[in-house]
Amino acid sequence: NAGVTQTPKFQVLKTGQSMTLQCAQDMNHEYMSWYRQDPGMGLRLIHYSVGAGITDQGEVPNGYNVSRSTTEDFPLRLLSAAPSQTSVYFCASRMDRGNQPQHFGDGTRLSIL
Amino acid sequence: EDKVVQSPLSLVVHEGDTVTLNCSYEVTNFRSLLWYKQEKKAPTFLFMLTSSGIEKKSGRLSSILDKKELFSILNITATQTGDSAVYLCAVEASKGGSEKLVFGKGTKLTVNP
């Protein structure tokens, strides 16, 4: 099992560009989520999904879109990148039954110039 | 608004010392409290606590939850340089039929030889 796989690991964008951060898991987890981590701010929830076809907003959803067409994949789209979106992005997943911890990918470090 | 507060934010100790990291929370519909260790990349899961007064233990690490006073502690005995990391506390809360993780800002532990 690869666990939670995020690509790319690093990316530099110009303001106004769009891009998609990929997240895939091979553990058949129903619940998937995206967080951003900024210095001194901890991890903040952007969007999450409890299963294919179902997504919902977290704490800081503005400027980001998600979709969940399959159980395995949960891409995060930046529609028009802004410098304030410079951050480290983490994808996580867990089973949606019982008390189960979320498992995290290695992150994508994104810089917006 | 759901809130998780960790203290101290930073801690420097010598190898062999014992440390206690604190996490207090205010959330509606508490489900569980989790501790993660973050070195350079992904947060890695340490403990999940759901019941008061039951200590979870893994080697030199242990943790306990007090749901009446709304806090948890993470103890590390006989610290080693490999324990140097950011320790994250997160609380899982139910909201609108879904569960979300709310993170504290973390405690940065540095263990000097």
C-alpha cells in the first residue's frame, strides 16, 4: 500500500495561474480532506469529502475547488492563484466508520509569486 | 468557534529529560482528541483518545484525556534527539453530520544531546 500520495511535491506559480494538486489513496477510505499549513497557524481545513460525489467546505475554502469522482482521488484546484495561497498543502484520509485517525500525505509546498 | 490551544509553543530540553505537552480545547460535539508528530513532512499519528482517564502508551510516549476539564497531556520520558519535532494536537468535532479535525498550532520540541 502506498497510503496517501500527493503530487507534485513542490510547485511555483505566478499570480493568476491555475493548477490542480493531486491526492490519491489506495486504502479504500471514504473520508478525504485537504489542509493548508502556514507558519504559526497550525493546519486548517480547506475542503473535505465523506465519499464519492460528496464534498463540503472547511474553515478556509475561498479560492479552492474540489471534486470527488472516485473513492481514490480528491484533487484540489486553485482557480486563480494569489500570494496568500503560498503554503504547504496536506491531503489526508481515513475510514468513515468508527473512531479512526486521519493519515496524511507528504504535502505539496506551493509558492505563488 | 471551535478552538484548540497547545502549550508551550516551543520547548528546548536535554536528552534524558521528561517533557509534558499540553492541549486544551473548546469544541461542540467532541468525538476524539488526536496527537500527531510532525518532523519534516507528513504528520504521523501517535494517539487517539476518546475516554477520560484512560492512559494510552507507546514506548516512552503516553497521553491522557480529561473530558471534564477539556484538556489532554502528552508525556515523553527519557527524551532522545529523535523526539525533536512539532507535536500537533487535534480535536475531532461533529458538525452538521460530518466530522472535522481542528488543530492547535503545535509545540516545537527540541532535544539537545
